[in-house]
Amino acid sequence: MGRWEPNARERLASSALELFLERGYESTTAAEIAERAGLAKSTFFRHFTDKREVLFGGQDALNHLFGDAITGAPDSATPIDAVGAALDAAATIFRPERRAWVQQRQAVIAGNSDLRERELLKRATLAAAMADALRKRGVTDPTASLAAELASLAFRNAHTLWVGPTNQRDFADIAHQELHALRAATAELD
Amino acid sequence: MGRWEPNARERLASSALELFLERGYESTTAAEIAERAGLAKSTFFRHFTDKREVLFGGQDALNHLFGDAITGAPDSATPIDAVGAALDAAATIFRPERRAWVQQRQAVIAGNSDLRERELLKRATLAAAMADALRKRGVTDPTASLAAELASLAFRNAHTLWVGPTNQRDFADIAHQELHALRAATAELD
């Protein structure tokens, strides 16, 4: 088997999710994932440090994508505009053709408490990345943390709605609606 | 050694923190904690499932305390008033005489990435507990989640300020000021 395999990472990720759903996350090994994908175990470890990274390996890229969208927003952008730009950037990842994969991923995570904890943690790091990017734009605290938390909550809600079985809408549409609803809800706090 | 030991839980918790700071969290065993406290190892395991619970065992109680304060707030209380009542309830735990212990705890957590992750996770469960309690009061989403996130952020900031080396202020004062600042910052989002 050659060292270069076309689409190896995608094939491994698909096979991993199939096996996690068939046999359970705990019971699946990296060797079995590689075998299902028709690849060597060593190929698995060239692409992922462990099986958990199949599910969470995209997080650093997502943090950077969000951070870059915020720092790259026009000077005239308000804090809420800037985090809105981050949600638009997220839509480049949450494309319609990726929905089935994300749905499967969520089903695997929902079935395992360690994975649910990891998911919560990753969302906390995403909020922190957004708050940092806002501070780089000169937005001071507590506005920077507040805008980041609102965007994080909008992202979480949008993610849940977007993977829903009957959803037909684009990620960006949903995310902006959620962000707008949270912005509007600030008038209902007291 | 008798089965009943006065203040065993507090003695174990103090000894654990001493050892975590002296030798590192990873290198400390439950047996060593019990020995330092002058208690049997079996006594340790009657009070804590493992050494991590020494640091995080109070979380369920905190979630309940916050939730009960919110559900028990007067009918006339707005969402922001209700989460303010939760922060007042927190002040019954974060009393001046406990500050040294909480400072040590934070130092241990800061030095270990697994513990920092656990801390983030626990804060997410606290926000979820507050949002649930607000929904029980009839506050609908997204206002319930928003108020809970604001309170969670105020709690986090207040906790950091309260444990600060030169702090002299009460937890409730700091927490209310932080919550007020976040509430005011909603006018700076756009």
C-alpha cells in the first residue's frame, strides 16, 4: 500500500463515524477504522493522533476561522457585526453537503458523556477565541466577552437547528436569525 | 481509628490542597492526602470518590443553590433580578474565611490542563442549571439562555476578582457590579 492515498482523511473520518454508530465509540479502535477505510493503521495515525480527534480535529481551524473573520471585519463594523462575520465564516464549513456527516457526529457525541464534555469545552474555547479577536479590534471588556458569548450561544443554537432532521435552511441564515434574536432579547432582561 | 472523625472532610480537603501545591496534583495520591490529614485512606474514600472530587465536589451543590435561588425569587423579579438572586446565594459559599482555600484551589487548577478543562465544563453546567431554573419561572428562550450566560460570565469575573491577592470586597458586591456592567454593555453591542 502506497504512502499516498487519495482522500484518506475523509475516508477515515467516514469510516470512523460508521463504526462509532454501529459498535459504539468506546468499542471502536483506530485499526478497525483504518481497515474499514481500506487503509493501513499507520495511515490513520498520519492523519489523526487518536480516534477522538476524528470528531474534534477541526476545532483549531474553527477557532482560527472565527478569530480571523472578526479581526478582518471592516473598521466600521460594530461588535455585533464582527461576530456576525464570524458566523458567516462558519457557514463556509457547515455546507449543505456536510450536513449528514455533522448529524452523525452529533449522534455519536450525544451517546457518550466524555464526548459531550469535550464538546462543551470546545465551545468555551471558541467563545474565548472570539473575545480575544474582539479585543484586538479595540473592543473593551465586558463588551468583548458579552458579544463573544452571544455569538457562541447563537452558534450553538444554529448548529442544533441546522442539523435537525427537517432543516432546509442555510447555516448563515439560521445563525444570523439566532444572533438577532439574542440581541433583541437583551431588551427583555429587566 | 474510629469511623467518626471530627471535620474529616475539611481536614482532607486542606491536606489535599497542601499536597497538590507542594508536589503537584498528578503526583499526589489519596493515601498521601489521608496520611497528611492523620486519617485512614478508607476515610478519604468515604468522603470523596477520587482526588479530583476534592476540587470539584461542591459543584452539584452550587448548581442547586443557583437554581433554587432563581426559582425562589419573588414573582415580580425580572430575569436579571432572578440571576442576581443566584449570585447573592453564591456569596453564602464564597465567604471571606474561605478565600484562602479558594485561592489555593485556583492555583492548583491553573497548573493542570485537565483541571482547567473540568473547570470550564463545570461553568457550562452552572449556566445550564440557571437557564433551566429561569424556564421554570416562565422565562422563554432566548431570554432565559441569555440571562443565564450573563450571570455565568458575571460569576466567572467575580470569582477571578474575589480571589485576587489584594481584594477586600465581598463576593456579592463584586458579582452584582459585574452583572450590572454586563447588562450595561448590551447597549455597546451595536
